[in-house]
Amino acid sequence: MRPALDLLYDGCGKLAAVGLILIGVFVLVQVLGRLVGMPVPGTDDLAGYAMASSSFLGLAHTFNQGAHVRVTLLLDHLPPARQRYLEITALFAGAVVVGFLLWYTVDLTIESAVFGEVSVGLLPIPTAIPQGFMTLGVAALFIALVDALVLRLRGEVPGYALAQDGQG
């Protein structure tokens, strides 16, 4: 199971990287088009969708790599048993909040697909496409939080803690 989860987190991270590259390409195309007097319509919309997609797709990978901002000032001064309890509580709360977000992003994406919603920009892009990437990113983060919670409950060390300690 661990290899499949790591593949999910790394795959989402790679998709986020592709989105970042696409942002650069869209901006470059827009700038070059304006320089030669032929603006390319819709590139700003596409860059915005790529940015939103990259932001959400990178969440699970960043979490698993220990790169999210974690304030451990309080945890570092507590005994290990209390540290574990607070960390489990935080992971549970995070999973609940992200679970609600996942529920609503899935619902939003399905509604957009069913009703055939398209963007209001110059390019009529089905909104379910960028929403689908957003939903995938939120789902991966939810899985990563539940994964870390289960590991902590079993007394094991999650990926973010290994990465933070330099062991990952």
C-alpha cells in the first residue's frame, strides 16, 4: 500500500510541476504575441486555471515532504506522549476539514459537468476540467492526512516527520 500512496503523492506533485511549466508557457506566449502585435486570446485564462490546478495538486506532495509550514514550538517542549496526542488531534482535525472541502469540491465538479458549465472568458473551457484537478488535489491531501493519522495511531512516523528530521 505504501508504494501506491507514495506514487499518488509524487504523481500529484509532478502534475503540479507540469501546471507550473504551463503557466510559464502561457505567459510567454501572451508576451510574445503582444510584442509582435498579435495577442493570443485566452492565455491569461489558461494560466489562471493552470495556477489553481498546480496549487491544489501540490498540496499532498508538499505535505508528505514536510514542506508545509508546521509550528512545532509547543510540540518541541512537550513530553513525547503529549506530542503524539496533539499531533493526532491536529491530523484528525485537518482530515475532517479537508474531508468537508473534498465533499463540496466533488459536488461542485459533478454539478459543473452535469450542467455543462463553461468559463466566461474568451475561451469557453468546461469548468469541470480545472475543478477536476482541484478535486484530485484535495482528495490526495485528504488521503495523505488520513495516511499520516493512521501511521501516528499505529505508533509509526509519517513521511512529513521523516522528511523534517532528515530521514526521508
